[in-house]
Amino acid sequence: MLVDIHSHILPGIDDGAQDFDDTLALAEQAVREGITHIIATPHYRKLNWLNKKDEVLELTEQVQSFLDENNVNLKVYPSQEIHVTDHLIDELLDNKLLSLDPYDRYLLLEYPSRNLPKNYLETLSHVIDLGYTPVIAHVEKQAELFNNPSLLVELIEMGCLTQLTASSLLDPADGAKCLELLNQNLIHIIASDVHNLDSRNFHMKEAFELIEQHQSIDYVNYYINNSNQLINGEDIIIKDPKKIKMKKKRFFGLKWFN
Ligand SMILES: [Fe+2]
């Protein structure tokens, strides 16, 4: 069982698959990569995309029937990639959002790529108090988190999980830094965030091959198991983050550490 927990496979509702033909092509590629279960996570509250819970539930059912009719052996699950806004807590309380699992434990949360909201820790802690585990989407694409691994440690210690995009590991510019995050045990989930077969494809197989080569098969199994536990709403036992080298900073002529 190989689960991809982050994908834009539903047709015509965001910048992922544009129609059912695209959805079919993506699903067939998923099967070729060995993916057996895929969580559809269309953008929620990002730019002009809303993608309300009921609409996602209905479209996921239609897509599943369509794939079954086309003999594609892939299970599709409904969820959302929730762009964090001031609406988040109220919408959680009103049961308006879709979690990643049937037991309502894990939520895929996305932050703007440049700046984290000022109150992000407070909001995350509220989400955790409500009984959810935030899964922070593609942390390598959020500049503050990617450039300050100590912020990732802080999030993990609070109880958040982190997801890294498979293709980012293969990226000539960012791949080495992504691998470093893996080596520091700061990543718990590898997922595709697939949008299309051209510029934003799955690359799950290649990413796991690279992890096996640079880390070990045990790490490959760790990531695969974490996604399996997640889709079943089970506890995920994470590896402890390794010590982060502190950056030296100068402050009024004195060296200090943060
Ligand atoms: Fe995404």
C-alpha cells in the first residue's frame, strides 16, 4: 500500500487537473508509480478557489466511479489543502473543513510562500487544542520555514507534522537542502502535490529511490508507514529531530546565538 496524501487530481476546481481526461492521465501515472491510495487535496480558500466540503465530497465520488469504469485501480479520498486564514478556527468549529483521514485527526494546512502570518503559532496551538494534528504542506516552499529549520523543530515539538514534496528532493537548486531536512528528522511525510504530468508530476518513485540511496530503506519505510498511519487516522510515531546547528548572529557588536 502506497499512499499519496497531497494531490490536485480532482478535475476543474483549482490549478491541478483541468478536466476528467487530465484526472485519468494523473490516476494512470499514480498507478505506474505504485500509488494505491491518493488523497485529493484541492486548494481551499487560496486565491479565488474555495472548494467547499460538500462539493469536494461529491466530485471525489464522481471521480472514483469514473476511475472504476476505466479500470484504474486507485482509491481516491476527499480532503482539502487548507490555506490558513483568519476563518480557520471558526470553520473547524462549524465542521466546514475536510481532514485527511476519516477520523478527523489530520489537517493539511498551507501557508503563504514568503511570510508566515504573525499569529501562526497561536493559531496552530488552537488547532491542536481542538484535537487536530496539523500537517504543514510542502515546508520547503515556505521561505521562513525552509531557511530556519529551528522553526520546524518548534512546530514539531508543538505537535505538528511536516510534509515535503517528492519532486523538491530532485530539484537541482533545493534538493540538497531538502535532503538535509530529512537527515535532521524534520520531515514526516513525502507526498507528490501533483498538479499535472508536465511541470508538477508525481516523482514519488524517484524520490524514494533517492532517499534509499542517501538515507536507507528504513527511512523509505518510515515515510511510507507514516502516510499509511495518517490515512487510517492512527498515531504516527516520529523520529526525534536532530540537533540543529545554531547560526551565529551579531548584535551590537556581540555574538549571540538563537
Ligand atoms: Fe498542493
